[in-house]
Amino acid sequence: MSKAASQRLPNALIKVIDLLVESRIRIDALEQILVKTNPVAYELYLGAIESLQAQKAAEVKQVLSQMVR
């Protein structure tokens, strides 16, 4: 692997991490606004997040089990 290629990967990962952190900050801010403006909607939001997390966990488990085979 060339020096330029080996530097591109860490730079790309840094950019991805920066975007993830920025997105998390924005989501946290929006959650705080939602809590203060509409607590009922916030509860529905939390329920949707829990459902998506369960769905993601099931999909990851399925993919991992297929990879082991």
C-alpha cells in the first residue's frame, strides 16, 4: 500500500467520525427541543427508537450468523 493510500484511509475515517459526532450533536439538540415543546411526541419518538434498535440488533444477529456459516 502506498503512503498516499495509507493516509487516505485514516483521513476518510476521521471525516466519517466528524460527521457522526456532528449528527449526534444535532440529534441531541433536537431531542431537547422536542422534550420541551411536545413531551407526548417525544415519548413516541423514544418508542420508535427502541423499536429500530431491536430491529437493528436482529438484523446484525442474522448477518453475523450467516457469516459464521
